[in-house]
Amino acid sequence: MTGVATVYDIRMARFPILESNWESCEPLTVGKPTPLPSGEPQEITVTGLEDRSRYFFAIRAADEVGNWSPVSNVATYAICEEGCQGIRGNFDSDLNEHVDVADLVKLVEYLFDGGYPPACQLEGNINGDPHEKVDISDLSFLVEYLFRPQGPAPPLCP
Ligand SMILES: [Ca+2]
Ligand SMILES: [Ca+2]
């Protein structure tokens, strides 16, 4: 909180970053800033991110004798260059555009367990409501589609 750190360790992952999975996150080295005094804004530009993906970023700092800070707050960023594809409902943004139980799991996590919205927001509005809301009516729509023979398919992407 005071002084100047000696070095940063900035990491990226496709999953939420925690102390426990820090070592499996990818270190960002290109353009990594040299620490400025505490409180000074700094930035790094990350390139080469893949479309239809959500990324997480966090940082740790160390002093001159190698005391590392805990993992920082975790920033997240989703890329959806191509937008919604095919029918809605590919909540987990899998590249095959399948709408299946994996999407149901992600939707339940998002609605009830602090999970993240889909990389492509429109994919989450599975029932295609005009307000583009993602809520429990999308959950019931998806359950009907997946488990009831007469359940209609999600509408096409706009
Ligand atoms: Ca999917
Ligand atoms: Ca909806």
C-alpha cells in the first residue's frame, strides 16, 4: 500500500484466478510495466486473445526481498467479435455451437452461484425476449428444449 514494489507478476487465465490456481495461469511478460509508486495508475496491453472467450487477469507484486503480495482483485474481459451465431443458447461459447447440458450448467452457475455471463451476451438470452434479459425464464426455456420432446428450439440470433 505504500512505497514502490520491485516487480509485478501479471497473469491471465480462461478461468477465475485464485491463490490456489495462480501457478497454472499464464504469465504476461510482453509490455509488463516497471512498478511506479503505490497509487500510480499503470497499464498493460494484451494481444492475441481469441474470439468468443472470456479471460481473467490478476496481479501480484513483490518487494526487493521477494515478499509477494496476495493475488489482487480479478478483472475479466469477454470477446465476442462475431456475435451470436446460429440459434441462441450456446452459453458456454463452445466452438461447435452446441446447445446442451454444458450450457445449462453455465447458466445455472450464472443465475445462482456467482458465475459469469456468456462471452457473447445475446447467446444467454435463450428465449429471445426483446429486452435481451438473461434470467430464470431462459433457464426454464432451456430445460424445456433439452428435456421435453415438444420443447421449442431457441430462436435464431438477431
Ligand atoms: Ca454450448
Ligand atoms: Ca431472456
